[in-house]
Amino acid sequence: MTSSEIFTPAHEENVRFIYEAFKPIDLSDLKRRSTQDAKKS
């Protein structure tokens, strides 16, 4: 990869999706965080 490469938002989403798909995801932690954020607002 070179620093001159340009990534589109769609490409970034794909990379993020693949990254998330291949690492363990603590869904309960994500849910807990999102509910805390909802209560704050």
C-alpha cells in the first residue's frame, strides 16, 4: 500500500466489514455501549 492510494467511502466500508468479520466481536459490549449512549441523549 502506498500513501498516494485513494480510498472511497464504499471501499472503507468493505475493509471495515472484513476486519469486523474476522475478529471476535463482543456484541453484548457493543449493545451495552449503545444503550448507555442512548440514555445520555
